[in-house]
Amino acid sequence: MKRSLLILLILSFNLFGAFELQQLNSEIIGNGGICSLHPFGNNPAVFSTDHKISFTSNYTNLFGIKDLHCWDFGMHYNLNDNNSILIKSNSVGDKVYHENTFNIGYSWRLNIPVSIGISLSYYNLSVEKFETENSFGLSAGICYFLNEQVTMSTLFGNVNRPKICKNEELLPEYFAFGVKWQINRFFELNSELFKDTLYPFNSRFGTKVNLYRNIQFFTGIQTNPDRFSGGVAIQMFNIKFISSLQTHLKLPHTYYIGCQFYLK
Amino acid sequence: MVFRPSEWLKLLSFQNTPFQRPFDHLKGVVGIIILFCNMNLSAININQLIEDGYIVINNENEQEYEEILTNFVDNPIVWTVTNSSQLEQLPINDFLKNSLIHFLKSMREISDWESFQTKSGFSEIEMETIQLFITFEDKKYLSGKVYNFNSLQDEDELAINKNLIRLKMDTPTGWNIGGIIERDQDEIHVFDHFNFSIQSPLLFDRLKINLGSFRFKWGTGLFFNTNPMNMISNSGSGNFYNVGAKIQGYSGSDENNHFLGGSISYQSKVASIFTFYSMNNMDCNIEDGIVTSADYSGYHVSENDLKNHNKLKNISTGIGSSFHIKELQIGMLVYNSNFNYQLEDFYRKNSLSGSSMFHNYQYRDIYFKGEIAYSFNQKYAMVQSIFYRSSRIQTGCNFRYFQPEFQSFSGSTIRHFSSSLENEKGFYYYMGVRINQSTKLTLFSDIYSRIIPSEKGSGIDKGTYSGIYLKRNLKSKSYLEFKLSRKNDLLSVKNSYAVKLKHRLVRNLDLINRYYFTEIFDTNNNSQGFSSYISSKIREHSFSVGTTHHFSNSSTCNLYVYEPGIPLRYNMVTLSGTGRNYFTNYSCQINKQTEIFLSVKQTSKSQQDKYFLQLQLLVAL
């Protein structure tokens, strides 16, 4: 991959490295990139009680740039009614520049309508002809279940301000506040206010429509930079296949595919 | 930046540190005054009531906040002998004030809280607010309070941010005694600011005397006001404020805006006559022997601050009277102020004088208020307003006219242009409606302009400022608020939006979210802020913990955001640039006499971190 393209890619996200801020889960992308409300997003407090174990796997080729392959794997395991763990890993890049992230998180639903979570991320960066760099990031989140329809969540990402590249490059510290409103069994509305501590706010909105019993449609929009996204999910037995698309103002669209597998 | 809690603890426990000296002095003072000790404490509740908008202070100013609140709390109004004009001055929201004034008309004879609540139908939280400011018995006993506030800051090195000790005492015979010692960040002198005040009861049923520091409040504030801030009040009725004639002992932390001397007033049933003399030193900026501007900041850190500290001597005298005839109150005043330097803003004069007349008249639910002031350079200013209150609606309008070259040194009232009261006229309209039991709507609009161009050859500046505020109560003490304001002064259009949601998660645990957005058209400047925190009160303990994130691309778009903090302190923070704050507060009522407050905060702006530790001790004597 040409370095100029890589630089363009990095600048397009307004960050030093793409770690974590680039969502790879196709369902999250279809829903406007909202990362604080999805069990496979960045918020460790998000609780999934529907299934005992959930797996996810996603792939994308960012902006269609040659060799820029991205993979994302995750497992969400409900230990019991109140505790769950999340294990995630993703990989972005090629032989020249490669980022790997491994993440383990734990969430605990309290006796009040609140769940809290904490996660530890391991960041690994390898650039050809340079030493491999590593760093650890600590994230925490809270979910407030206001009633059966409305959930709010706050996410504090990389609160320990991890640094990489010989402690010279700061990985992004970020905050997100999300609201999920399940209007009825067919329609869900999501919104998120996202802030990298050093940059302006991003607003994100997403909708999820259960059109038929096994088909879901997603649409989403993000501001600053403005992007539109959408997707479709088809569920067959315990497997859900998702395909989504995200636009970019300057670069080509990015297509995402993924699947989720559930065990009751 | 290194977090060093051990050093903070050392400071608080007065151990040997490079900062030992200032605290060493204070240690003795704290030790002595805590020995005294019978007054109800309520600071923990106050924070919650401010947060929920039941307590509203007009034209908030950092120096005034504590003084205004404690004055009302320490001197509660006696229900059986009060009147609507006293209730009007309470720092509570307009809707509650309306209900209270209407309830007074029919239920003055009530003498216990149980029947008060049953007959009025006030909610629990409204009762809490009312009980802070109203009492049924005018019993006098020896009582007092000590506020001890310390704030430490750790940026590049640990430093004292502020410390303040304030004492207020009331004797059974009605004497009020107060005093304060205060030091701001980086100030060299431990007692950088101190004052004391003594206020007598009504002697021989006729005379009242004030000695030491005092505040003189007059009419709508054309000549004398206490607050240098002049913007439109958040409280609609606050813009129709007419305090009448009030001389009150002052023990606040404002180093400049008070008088120092004495006053005496003679009071009868229908009239009172008073006179005052003050000789106080003020801060100012001096260039070539001329005062270019007054300096109200109270910070004396730089060489320039120290040089200009107490440089301007203000000798003020005044005599006035006020008359009460049924629902009509009229007051007249003549004053003179002499300064030891010429004042640039007042055509290099060193003497200002003037006369003023105010009126307050109530006809049923309609209030007529106003003041006309005449400065002795033959210029005048006036504020006239009409206001209507019913149990569901309050509405009113206000006309102001400040003639060019009108001279007022300490005047302050609603205005938009310039720092002194001159060359402006405006019309302000306000309406508040209780749409139903759970929804309240407030609207205001202000149209203003200069009377003559500020510079020769230029056009006349003018503009409009308007806003809308909606509050809807939800289930179980939750509510949603929406605010929108728009200011258009021809040069730019500024829109500000604010949304607040308070949701009760479970009993005693609330989630509060706030979002702010401001944009200035033409310049493309904007700012956003988001604050989220949880707040809880369990028995005598209360805590809050949360975060604020903000972004602003211009200093013209700074955000002013409420963050919970130490009660009775000013908890509006100014946010500029990009960054975030984390904060946590803890309060505990140790016993009937003592409350303790602890606040820890970390701010980060453009990767620059600051830590704050604040500690306040409130002891009832």
C-alpha cells in the first residue's frame, strides 16, 4: 500500500492511529457508527441478555484501498444474569503498516437499573523496517436503563491516555454518550454524541427497522465528517448475516460484511 | 503533572510544606471560631434546589452568590407578617414565587408547615425551597455560622487556589455581626481581603445603625447596585426588580463593590429617613494619573495588580427617604461621590453626584415599578416597568432609557452596550405560563439600540435578544428542559441551545445530562458542551460524580456550564478550547451543627491537566 494513501487515510480520521476509532463491525457501521450502545462496540457496560454466547466476525476493505484488509472478531459471553465478558480482536492494514487490537472487557449489571463495565485493550503496531510498538488502554462505561424503551450509555475510552511509538504518539482518548429508544418492536432509534478529547464533537444517528421477522434494515448518519451509512441483516436460525455500506466525502465507499452466531 | 495526594493532605493538616505559612495563620483562626457553636444548616439542600431551578439568583456573579443566598437563608421571612413585595425578592423561580404570593393572600394565618403544605398543595421539593426562606416564628437567639472554604490546585506545582473564612453572628437582641478573610490564587498576602460589619436592631423602635462594610441598594440600580454584571437575568421577573431602599451589613468576598463607613436610619410606620457615609478604597487601572477603568476582579498577583490595589479612594455620602402609603412606596435620594483621581470614563471628573426617585405600586395583581435618576451634569436615566402576576401567568414589559453622558459609577441594570449606564434605550418583554401541572413555558424578548451613534459618522447600533425556555416535569421527579436564545446585533447572529434531562433512576439516584450548543453565524464560530453526572443523597450523605466535555473554536463562543460543586460557591464554569473535566463531590452533615463538603476535580484542556481539591466546612455556632 502506498504511504501517501496511508497518510490520507489517517488524516481522514483526524487521529494519530486508527485504533479503536474505526469501527469494523458491520452492524455498528450500518447504524451510523454508534459505538457506545452495541454489545460489540467499545462500551464494555453494554449488556446483552438475549443470548448466552454471541460470536461476531466482520471483514472490510477500507475505501477499497488495495491490500487494506480489516478483520474483526468478537465473543460476548453472559456468565449469568448480571455478569458478562467480552473478548474482541481486530486487525487493520497490510505488511507495510499493520495495527492489531485485542480487547477484553467485563460488565456487571447492578441491582439498580445500571450496568457498569471496564475493558483493557492491547494495541500493537508494526511498520515495516521499524520496531513493533505496543500499548495498553483502559476504557470504562456505564449503561442506564431508564425504562423498558430507553437506554442511555456513557463511554470513557482510553482514560489512561496510552501512548505509542516510544511514548511520543498519543492514542485517542474519547468519550461517547448514546441514547437508544426502542419505539416499538419494529423500530429503534439510536443517537450518539462522540468526542475525541482533542477534537470537535461528532453527532451520530441511526435507525434499525425490523421489517420482517428475520430481516433488519439499518440506516445511519454521522456529522463532522459527514457520512451516510446503511445496511441489511438477514437472520437464519442462530446466524445473522450483515452487509453494510459507509460513504466518505473524498474517498470511495466502504463495504462491510459480517456474521453473528448465537448460542442460547 | 504528577498527582500528589500526600502533599494535599499535608497542606490540609497544616504540616510543614513550602506553603505552611499562610495556613499556619489560618489554623489559629479556624481553631478559635469553631469553639463557638444553633442554627439550622441547609447547604446540602441548596445545591440540589439550585440544580433543579427552584432557587434562582438574578445576574449571578461569583462574588455575590454566597452572600445573596446566605443573607436570605440566615434572615428568613416571617410568614404571618410578610407582604408580597418581600416575597417578590426571594431568590426562587417565578412560578413558585407566583404561587406563594397568591397563597399569602388567602392563608396568612397558617402557623405550621403541615397545614401549609396541605392547603397550598406545594410539592415536596417546593416545600423544601420555601422552608429555607420562610419561618413562622420570629424568635431571636444567639446564633451564627462559620464558613471555611479552602481550594487547592495542582498544575505545574501545588498551590493554594483560594481560601476563605466567613463568620456571621446574630444576637438575641437583634445585632448582626459579620466578617470575612479571603485570599485568592497566588496572592501574596494571607489576609488579602478582609472586612467586618455590624448591624444594629431597631433601637428605641426608631433607629438602625450600620458600621463597617455595608451594601446600599437603591431602586432598580441606576445609581447603586451590588452586581457589576448587567446582562438579562435568567429569571424573567428579575428584570423587573426594584429593591426599594436597603442598607445591609456586608461580609462577602467582593473586594470593591461595597461601602465602608456607617449609616443611620430613622424609621416610622410610613416613612424612613437615612444617611450614609463611606470611605472605601477600590482597585483601578491608572495611567498618567487618570483612572482608565475600575478593576473589580479582586486579584492582586501581578506587580500591576498590587500597584493598583486600593488606589482609588471613594468618599461617598448620601441622604434619602422612603414613604409607604398602603400599596405605594416612593423613595428619594441625593448622593455625592468624590475620588482622589480623575475618572477617564466620566470626562475626567473626580466628583459625581445625582438624585434619584423610585416608586413601587401594586394594584391587585399588577405591579408598577420604576426609577428616574438625574446626574448633576443634567442628564437622566430611567427604568419603568409594569408587571402582572396570576397563579398561572406572569407577564410584563420594561422600558429603559439612559441618556448619553448620564453618569453613574456603581449603577447596574439590564443593558447590552458599554460598561457604563449611558446611551442606550430598550424595551424588554417577558411572559411565563404554567401550561399545565407539569409544563412551564417562558418567553422573553429585548429590543435595544443606542440613542446616538457611539462614534461620529457611524450608524446607530441596535439589536434584539430573545429566548424561549420550556420545562416539562416527567414521572418521579424527572424533568426535561429546553432553552433557546438568539441575539442579533447586526454585526452577528448568535444562537444558543441547551437541553437538560434529569432522570430518577431509583430512589435517591438521579442521572443528569446537559447539552449546550452555541453558534455565531457569519464568523462560523461555534461551541458544544456535554455534561453527564449522577447525583445521590442518602440520609446525611450526598455525592455527585460526572464529566463535562467541550469544544469551542473561538473565545467569542465560550460555554458557561453548571457543574455540581461545593454548595454556596459559584459553580458555573467557563469552558474554552477543547477538553474535558472529571469531577466528584461529597457532602456530609456530621451533626446539626456541622456540614463538610469535599470536591475533587480534574480538568484537561489541550493535554494540559489541572487538579483541584476543595474543602468547605460549615459550622453553626
